[in-house]
Amino acid sequence: MTQHRSDHGYEKDDEDDVLEWADQVMATVAAEIRRRRKELRWSAQDLADKCEEIGHPIPRNVIANMESGRRSNLPLVDVMVLAQALNTPPICLIYPVGYIDEVQRLPLQHPTSTLDALSWFTGEGAELGADNDMLRYFRAHHAAVEQLRNAQRDEEYARYQAETAANADRKAEALRTQARAAEAAEDAKGRLRRVRAFIRKDGITPPFLWPDLAAEVDPPGTDPNTTEEIDL
């Protein structure tokens, strides 16, 4: 489905009656807020009460006017608070994947899949990644930390399996698994060092590392200005 009035909670005069882009965005957000509210079996007042609990009151009449189309705009801060109240990511109010098939990302553009639009908005798409290395580096840093933590857990478990193996064959297999996990951990450490060096090179402080990781990844004497290539 595409963003027509009839198939996501708003009226449609005919197939040629296409909303302006800004109205489409607003109508999609409003419809998704209403859909999610009804899914939770909440009244508009229930939602207003939740927003007040969060610390950013949005009156019931504002919510009702927005859902009915009588309110033509919705501040970003309201979208953020409404999403929290509805226990859903804010991006899913703008691009409700699964509930709308296609959206128009920007004026004068052809419709694209809702998932592709969401990826563009969050910077996961290739277009933004090519122009925003810092976003790419921070994501690579997060992935490397996860890889390192997983490898360390696997190595520790394999070590225990080797120590408690019932026979030589099982011990040998556990030792091979331990070696593979240790290799994966070293690879992750190397990626972290390279990513953190690139981040520092641009004058940015790398993400925080707990002391146990920092001692292995950022040892004394590490050159923070290396220009070694990194394959992300």
C-alpha cells in the first residue's frame, strides 16, 4: 500500500487525490499514533496522561486534533514523547514498516519502500555512509566491541570445556574452539584499535571502553594518529 488517505486511517476522494509531501508525512505519523494507541486499547486521554508522566504534557485535545487531521503540524519533541509513551521507536511513527509499503522520502521524489526510507533516515543507507565517516566509525566501533565480548565469552567457555572434558577427543575439540575464539578476539581488538585511531585523528574522543577492554585496546604507547586502512 502507499500513503493514500483510505488505507492508513484518513479519507481519500479518488485515486488522483495525492496529498502534498508534508501532509503525507504528518498524516502517516498521526495515523500510526492512532493505530498504536488503539492497539494498546488506550483513549486519547490515556495517551495524554502517559505523556505527562514522561514530563512533556500533550493535552488530549491536541492528540485528538492531530489524529483527526485538524492539526497540521507536530513538533519533533512531541513525536519523541509520543513514541516513548506508545513504547515504540520514534522512527517507526514516521516510517511504519509493515503498515505502509511505500513512502515519499522527500518532495519531488518517487515513492520508495518504507524500510529503505527508514534506513536512509537513520543513516544505515549507503548514501549517508559515504559522506559521514564518523557515523560509520562509531557503528564499526560498536560492532567490534560486541564481537570482542562474544569472542571472549566463547573463549572462556571453551577453556572450561577443555578443562572438564571427559576424554581426549572432546578436550582437543574444545581447545580448537578456544583457539578460534582467541583469534576472533584478537581480530576484534585490531579493528577497535584502527577505528579508535581514525576517530582520534579527526579530533573526536572515541566511545568509552571499560577498563578491562581499554587496557587491551589502548595500551600505553599506542599511536592515536595511525592512518592504517580500515575495512568497515
